[in-house]
Amino acid sequence: MPRQIRDFMPEELEFQMFVLDELADELAEDGADVLKLTIGVPDLPTPKVVLDRIMEKVVDPDFVRRVYPEGLPELREAIAAHYRRRYRADVAMDNVIVNTGTSPLFRNIFQLVAAPGQEILLPRPYYALYAYCATLAGATVKFYDIDLEKKSIDMDSFRRKFSPERTALVVINSPGNPIGNVVTEDEYREIYRIVDRQAYVLNDEIYNNTMFYDEFRTPLEFLPDYNEDVTIVTNSFSKGFRLYTKRVGFAILPKDLQRNLRVMQQHTLLCTDPCYQYAMIGALEDDASPAELTDVFRSRAEYTTSRLADTGCIPIPADGGFYAMLRCEGWNKSWGFASSKELARDILEKAHVAVVPGTDFGVPHDLRLSFCCDRYTVAIDRLNKYFTSQAAVAGATRAESEPSVTV
């Protein structure tokens, strides 16, 4: 018999986003009209400039054999130039590394900077990948809280959880998943002041081109003194650039980390598809496509807030990103749902809308809704009907059970 495998708690850590997505597919195969607000895959089409560049290179026998473990030189230079042009950040090609999306970059970076037993400090609510990659690295996970009423970082919780001796890495996500909160420049400055170069600060900027009301600013621009020793930025073409399945992401980071990641990728990645990488250069030149998507998602976010505000599950108005979050703890208590896992399955069964349980994000009673559905408003209308009809039935039941009073 082989030795026991390391147990990464699949029952606890299985990504419910995919579980609900697959349950929705099974229901649709049985003929139901199911609307999925699960995975953040943009429903808008791939930009033509990207498709044209893929087709240009996929038939070039020399180009398809190009292998660069750290990414095509021309793409790495284009990424650096994009951050210099768009965000006035001092970024050089040697600071950039490319991979198949940001997910493997998180795994590699966490393993590179955090020794087993050291701590990785994550925001809560958080993107589930952060916690899983910290577990893979053998690190201890700590959380600082996002104030869900103010959509701001609870700095007191950050100060309590950050340890100069034990914290190896701090993660910031803005715009945030699942809340859609935007971290302010003052919040960034305070975090960097507290960390004081005693840990790396990883800034997940994957939604930086889907800001609904303000322009995005990166600490690479307004905290340049930290760029060569502390600041890590991760980003991808899968979200605002509408290229989820093309799987091209990148990191901007101090050169010593870049060199170490380059060696890791020489052994474990080998290469990211060069045709897709070449096409990403065209994506960086296309400001119109992310702007179009942002307009669509802003409208969907505002529709969510207006339609679900008085339903018993409270929407948090998103300021950017791909998602809205519903606060449902009171609803779950009233209806006897142990967590949002049970609530999400009830919604799927009765309303034929697939949503993601907040158990994926450290908020076990809440729900996340992805804006990525071409019939999004129909899905929100169904949720409105689900919540309001349930409440109406409950009210009628209570009225029937109360004794009548004769005047």
C-alpha cells in the first residue's frame, strides 16, 4: 500500500463555485431554464484584435515553437509599457513574469516567500485560492477583516493580526472579490506603514480595469520606494480583457523574486502558449473592450442593489469588479438554513438560478453573484421573486396560525 497522501480537506476546501456550476448544468440537461451567476467568465465576446492575432500566429510553424518559461520577451515588455503608460508606474521588463493565469503564480509565490509555519495574512472575505495556496505552502493563515458596512479595511484587525516576526506575506485585493470594494490610497499607505518592509505585500489587481466610479491607482505608482524590495502585483487577461479560458496572467515583482520564479517555471511550467501570449499584446492596446465590459457590469451591479435591497438578503453595492455579495445571515436564521451552501441549493432548485455560497470566501451565511450572464437581469428578477415570495408565504402562514380577534 502506498503511504497516506497529505489531506488537504477536500470536504472543507472543495470550491463550491464549481459544485454549484456543475449542479446547474445537470439541471439544465434535464430541460430546466437555468441561469448561472457562478464563474467569473465574461459573457461579452473575445475582442476581435485578440482573435486576429491568435489566428495570425497559430499557423506560423516557427512561432508556435517559441518557448520562454518566463514569458515572451515582447509580451513582458508590453506589460511593463502598459503599466508605465496607464498607471505611471516605474516597471521594467525584468520585473515581469508570465504564467497560465494568476492561480499558479499565487501557488508559486506563496511557496517561494513563506516557509512552513510562517504566516500569510489575507483579507476576509477572501478569494478561496488565497487560503488554498497558503495551505499548500504549509503556511499558517491569518485574516484581517473588511468592514462590510463601510467597505473599508478594518485597520485595527490588520494591526492585531500582522506580526513582524511571523508574517511573510500580506495580500490585498482591489477591487475585491467577492465584495467589489476598492482599497483607498490612504489604506494602502497605512498597510505599508504597518508592514514597514518586514513582509512582502502582494496586490491582486485582476479587476483593476473594471472600476465603476473612479480611476484605478496602483501602489507601484504612488509608493514607488517599495517596488524593488516589497511590492508584488498580480494581474491577468481573463477578467476585464474578457479572455478567461486563454489563461495568460502575469506578476510584476522585485527582480530577485522574478529570477527565482523564472527558475521555478523552467522546471514546472516550461511555457505558456506563445500564440495566446502574442494576442495579449493586442489586448493591452485595446482600451475600448474593458471599458465596454465595465459599463455593462456597472449597470448590472446597480440593478442588483436596487432589485434586492428590500428582500431580506442585503446586497453590498459593488464599486468595481465582477461580483455582488448578498448578506443573508438573518435570512438563513429565519428559514433554518445552516449556511449559504443549503441556501444556494434551495435557490437553484426553486428559482433555477445558480449562485456561489459564501463558504468559499470566509462568510458562511452570504452569497456571491457573478455579473457574467447575458440574462443577468432575468436572474436577479428570479432572486427577487424567490426572496419576496418566500417571505409572503411565511407571513400568510403566521397570519393563519394567529387566533382571530372579534371586535
